[in-house]
Amino acid sequence: MTSTFETDPSVTSLIARRIRQDVQSMHAYAIQDSVGMVKLDAMENPHRLPPELQAELGARLGVLALNRYPDGRVNDLRRALAAHADMPQGFDIMLGNGSDELISLLAMACDVPTVPGQAKPAVLAPVPGFVMYAMSAALQGLDFIGVPLTTDFALDVPAMVHRIADQKPAIVYLAYPNNPTANLWDAGDMAQVIAAARTAGSIVAIDEAYQPFSSRTYLDVIRANPAENSHVLLMRTMSKFGLAGVRIGYMMGPAALVQQVDKLRPPYNISVLNYECALFALAHQDVFAAQAADIRAQRARLLATLGATPGLTVFESDANMILVRIEGEDADRAQKVFYGMKARGVLVKNVSKMHPLLAHCLRLTVGTAYENDQMITALQNSL
């Protein structure tokens, strides 16, 4: 959509005077047009509610007092999520409008004024990783320190420990599993990085967005060793649970620490529609657990089928996505395969330009059996 205001000199002048220079140089988060496509680019749960639950939820939402601000019912959701996650003793929980808001609020909470001669506060994370860690740091005036993974997408522990000790970042992010590589970090590697962050006085934020599909959760480590993890926050989202359109993220951690971040949360950030949808889903979590089980089974099928496909290197996954590398000599081979699949009606994510370690890679979301059949055919015919 275009506007005559785009070329208005007065608007251009206003932007130059009043919009931050770093914001002007940024690119907005791009969402691909997926109309008419098999949409396998955004790690969504592909399953919809069964018709009888659609009707039940519709009736429940229809009687809500939409003329009123959200009320204490949001605390019912906090308690329900704490029970669902089996939240450890001494923890508190806060809600965000998706995990993105929680990431932004955490950066805001750690954006302390700099003292002359003192380094600017920083956020540190392994890269390639979730783009919002770096974006939230930039928007809050924090430095971002990206520590490259090894060539097999493992944590580079010596490099991370060194950078943490040297830079003493305010926040260390560890996505578990990682996006877009879909792997879990080695438990021993995690322990070393988290211990280094504790020594440096850093907060560790472990992002378990893909927990419904993962074989492990760091909450088990926290429960077993609470004293060694008193600086750790754990984030999850209901997006991968099956409610990407509802926008509910939640963060758990030591109560005193969570309550400090919660001071920055906008009032009424969770709408009445959102929290009722989430409470409804948690009341029927057996349905969503069955959907997650189906996605895990489809993931195993895709890993086997794609792993036997000539011209592909397929990486192991503990999430609802699979990273593949297109083999060959063509420098633009990932882009060509991406467009080939798109021409065949299947939309995936081309991550080949995101980071040098992702050269020639595509990220494939695990869909339904039918969608995965379409994706396999489109991918094989596009190689």
C-alpha cells in the first residue's frame, strides 16, 4: 500500500528530525504472503480445533463483557499456566502479548543508564538464533553480542564463556531448542554457560518456545538445582501449543526477579478474548497434546524421508521445524529451491542469508500428513 505522504517533503523532514537514526535504518519484520499456499514457514501448529470445540469456544467468547477492561480472570490464567508447567516453588509467572513482548520488557528492565567510561549494557546470545533478541537490544539501546555456533550448530562453549566473562552482559539468551537450527544444546555445555553467567552477574533467559515438541525441559534442571539457577528465567509461549493467533507468552523465574520485570508490563496487555481462549485450551489440553504427538510423529517421518533424498543434508530436530541444506555448486541454490517450492504452492522459510552458518539452508515447518506430502513432493521436484 502506498501513500502520497511517502514523498511529502515535510513528512521526510519530520522523520529525519524525530525518528531515531537506528530505527530509520532498520527493516520491519517481514511476514510472507501465504494466500493460497501450503503454509509451512512460521512453525505454527497446523491443526485447528475440532468442530465441537469450535462451537463451545464461540459460545464462551460470545458472552464476554467486551465493554469492560480485562479483570482478575487473567490471574486464573497465570495459575493455570503455572500448574500446566509444574512451576517450581518460589517462582512467579508473568504474561506477555506473545514471547516478543516479554523479550522487549526484559531488555527494557535491564537498560540501565551508562556511567562515563563504563561499557554499555549488552545482550548476548548464540547465533544464528531468534532475531528478536538482537532487535529488542537495539531498540532499548543495548549492545548485542552474537557468539557464533560451531559448524554442527553446537554451543561454542569456550567462546561464550570468554565473552560472558569479558563483557558481563545484562542478559544471556539460550533458546532451547534453538530457532532456526531446531536442536537442543548439550546439557554439559548449558551448565558451563549458565555457570559463567552466574559468575558474571548476568540474567539467563532460557526460551522454551518449542517445548511441546522437545525431549527435554530445563525446568527439570532448575528443580534439581535451584540455588545454581537463581539467575535463570524461563520463557514459554502458547503459540506452538496451538494458539499462535491468541498471542500468549509467559515467563517464570524467582519471584523477586519476575516481579521487577512485571513492573514494566503495560496494564491490560492480555485481552479478555486472549485469556479466555488460553483458559479454554488448557481445559482441553489433552486435545493439544494429541496434536503435538502427531506433529512429533510427522517430524520423524519427514526426517527419514528427507534424509534419504539425494541433494539434501538434513539436521536433527527437537522442534516442529527441520533445517535442511541444499547441496550442489550453484551459489543461489537455496533461493532457487525456495522459489521452486513456492511455484508449486508450498511456502517455507529461506534462511540462507540470515547467517554464514546457514548458507544454502531452508527451514521447513512440520505440518499435517497431507501438507507434508505436498512439501516433500515440491521440495524433491525443485531440487
